[in-house]
Amino acid sequence: MCGIVGYIGKRRAYDVLIQGLHRLEYRGYDSSGVAMITEPGELNIYKSKGKVSALEHFASNKDISGTIGIAHTRWATHGEPNDINAHPHCSQSGRIALVHNGTIENYTVLKEALSQQGFNFVSQTDTEVVVQLIEYIMDNNHCTLFEAVAEATKRVVGAYAIAVIDRQNPRQIVAARQSSPLVIGIGEGEYFLASDATPIIEYTNKVVYLNDGEIAVIEPDKELKVYDSNAIGKNKIEITELQMSIEQLEKGGYPHFMLKEIFEQPRTLADCISGRITADGKRVVLSGVIENRSKFLNTNRIIIVACGTSWHAALIGKHLIEEYCRIPVVVEYASEFRYSNPVVNQGDILIALSQSGETADTLAALELAKQRGAFVFGICNVIGSSIPRATHSGCYIHVGPEIGVASTKAFTGQVTVLAMMALLIGQMKGTVTDQTVEKIATDIRRIPTLIQDILSQSEKIEDLAKIFTYAHNFLYLGRGYNYPSALEGALKLKEISYIHAEGYPAAEMKHGTIALIDNDMPSVVIAIKDNVYDKTVNNIQQVKARGGKVVAIVTEGDTVVRNMADYVIEVPEISECLTPLLTAIPLQLLAYYIAVNKGRDVDQPRNLAKSVTVE
């Protein structure tokens, strides 16, 4: 959840750190801080509650010299957001500074033991325990910072990515990871450190992703050294070249990243589809599936684990795979999966679905499935992230960096990949006809153009949003493939506008939720032409009979719903299984414009962060 940045080299570290914190602010924005060694023996730490801009203001008249430093932007877990709980945290003597992303589960035990040794704690965080423990080990064992970090990591239980500096050694950063991401950028005589690659790309495209249990010793003008958890032998370093650009990390003239990412979807889905449907439109090509053909042909069950928006995409994936592959699919919340003693058998396939590839709950779920003999397949967006490296095989969605906290283009990318995957497996199994594959594959290739058509209605949706800005509750209704779309639309509105919204299967509304409907509670109903269209029309009539206001998303040319709904948004006609890719767009725009009208911080909504890397 939190964002870590580090630099060591010839540049002024502060400039790199602040720019990096801005790039990582989507990971947390409760507070931020920097620590720099200005000269041997001098360690300056500046921290501030709030966003990175508050830290910049606080540090504007301070000593920000020095060519080594670490920084942090926080999403609070232990302790409220304030200046004291902000990172970096300092050891009792003031010698060592540390930043941390993750959760230390045994911090109370360690804190009590260190307190008995005379250590005083000033914050409420679990992180302060780690920096005090490192100092305790250094003082008692008379060892190096690297040796103390290695020993400390053996004593802590939980998830961590840490970067540590010692004011007595301004030529070294020590970093370690366990279940939290950490990447090192390699420059000319300099190194960059971050939770993900976004702060690094403007300096170098060469990076090393640390694996669980690894510890790195980073020194300028020296070879990067990475050790295993026992700190004995140096591990082989695998250098990866980043496939992103600075332009992808900028707003490009849009007022928010979220709006930019909504409007990027025609291009990003074209990238997602590119090379994956043959020129004649008759076959889908996904190498991760084809190379593991026998696994998919012989499995008796597929389990999809995901969280948040990815869970909604997984529900659509379930419908796709069951319809076209005739394989039973179970969709599980990753956060609940490993605590329910799940039934996982040899021959099962588990699909881990995650935009960031770093979601802690999803990582834990896939590791459990691997232990029980399942074949694990990852569908992620971020190349080189933890989930792709932990799975047996997988597929990237290739929609580019998603900076806005509320996921948009990743959702449509995930659904697109799941649709292509279902067609491919179904064709391999013979459970779908070649004619059906060709029709749907042809429609998949039309998706970017059709979304562009929907985006041309953005001004109309913006005007519609003004009418409902002051609603206190919303109901989102959908059926079949678009029931998950209703869930996703409700989530988008909740995330960024803070309006309570509930997604519901339209037919289930009458089993309780209908009691909420009145003139003050608008219902957004997805009523496209599908095999349950007539049933959805009946559900709209039930809402109208109770005095409810209806915003309907309909297929172009629909007159039946248009004559009964209060407001209508049209989407083009397409294969039923692909309709969630089109209905998602007006739902995203409606949520965005309502949030803007309410003056919300769309890209950084309260209490949220982009990558949930802690439990």
C-alpha cells in the first residue's frame, strides 16, 4: 500500500525522492517523509501529514543536500496519519533511518522485548520496531548494517519491503523484501529504489526485481549485490528492461488520471487484443494457455481468486468459461480464500487476477493453491510484478500503467483477456463452434471502435451527473453478464464520490431491496438487448411503480425502455458476452462526473490506495 523511494549516486537525492513520491502517491497519501545523509554523521529527516505537496512545503527551507536518501508515502495501517507516525522512522540513537511497506505481525512481542532493553518508542507504528531491532542487533553483535538487517529479517514475522540507511555510512543503502514489492533501478554509477518502476523510468530502463527473502546491498559505482535470506551467498541478478514511457505516467492534458484512463480504453484494449486474434479472425492465440493445453483440457474445475474490481471481472470470466468451455468455475474473494480451508485438488486450475500483480491476499491465495497441487495461472497488468513471477504461467493484459486509484482500463483489459481465454479453451475442447469463435473474436476486434463511440457521449453523461450529484444512495441493477457490471458500477461510485451504492441482480431486488426504493433513490439499470431483456424490463416497471427514478443503459435503437426510463444512455449492439465491456464505460463516466461535481479528489479518494499489498 505504501510507496518507497530510494536513491544513491551523484545527484541531489532530494530531487529524485520527491519526484518519486509524487509518482507513487497513488499507493498512499496519508503522510510522507524523506531521510537524507548530508555528510558523514548528519542525518536529516523531514516528515509531514498529508500529501507530498505538504512535505515539499515543510522542507522548502531545510537542508536538503546529500546524494543518498530514502523516502516514503504512507497508507496508514498501525497508528493514525500524523507527523510522528509518518516514515522514515529513526532508531533511538538517531543513527539509522528506515522506510517500510507491509505489516509486521509480531511487532507487539518485539516491542515489549526491546522496551525491556531500554528502547523508547515514539510512534504507534509497527515499523519503528524494525529500525530499533536493527540498531539493537548492531550494538550487541558489533556487526555491519547489512548483517543486522539480515538478522532482523529472521526475527520479524509478516510482510515487508524495507530500505535502511546509516548516517555513519553515506555510501550504502540496504534493502530487503518479503511479500511486498521492491525494485532497484540500475544507472551509471547510481541506483534507484522503489516499490514499483514508475519513479525509476525517467532515469533508467534497467531494473532488478527483488524476490522474497532477498537482501540487497546498494552502493554507488559498485556492482549491485543481492543475497539470500541467510545472507551467505550472492544471488544471480536478472536485469529486466522496462516497457513503459514517461508519457504514460503523465495526465496528458486531462484534469485527472482517471478520466485519462477512461478515454485511453480504445487504445489500451487495442494493445490488449493485438496479436492475440489471427488475421482471419478464426482463432485466439494466448501462448500461456496453448503451452499448457493439457492442463486446461483435463481440468475438472477452475478457481478464480481476486479482490475488488478484479473480483467483478472474475465473475464475468466465470460466466464466459462456463458457457463456452463447460468447465465449472468458482470465484473466490482472495481475502477469504485461505482462511476457509478451501477444497483444492490436484488438477484444479487457479487463476489469480490482479491489476498490480502485488495484491497481498491474491498472492497468499495462489501460494496456498500451489502447495495443494493446483496449476496456477496469473492474469496481471504490471510486467515483472510478484504474481506473474509466482505463477506457473499466465497472461498480461497490456493496458499500460494505471495511476488512478479507481480501476477502469484494467477492468476492461481483464474482461477482454478472459473472453479470449474462454474462446481459446472452448475451441481446444470442442465445446464451442468455429462459427461462434469467429463471430465473437470479430466483435472483440470491434470493441475499441465501439468504446470510442460511447465516449463521444461523455458530455451528455456529464450533464446527467449534475442531476444526481446530491443523491445519498444509488441502486445498480443488472442481469446475466451485466450483473457483475452493476456491482462494478456501484463500486466506482462508492470509491470516488463517497455516495452509498449497492449493486444487485435485478431479479433479486424484489426479495428485500425494493423496500429502499423511493423518489430519492435513483436506480441505474443495465437493460441491454440480451436473453433476459424482457425480465429486466419487468424489473424497471417494478422500480417505476414505487416512484423510483431510472437511469437505463440500453442498446442503440431501444424504444421500450426509453419510454419508461427517466434517462437513457445508449451503447452499440454486440455479442451478449462482450456487453460488459461497453456498459462499463458509461458507468465509469457517471461515477467520475458525479465525484467531480461533489469536489472529490478523484485520483486519490480517502482511505484508499491503488495496490493493496497488506492484509
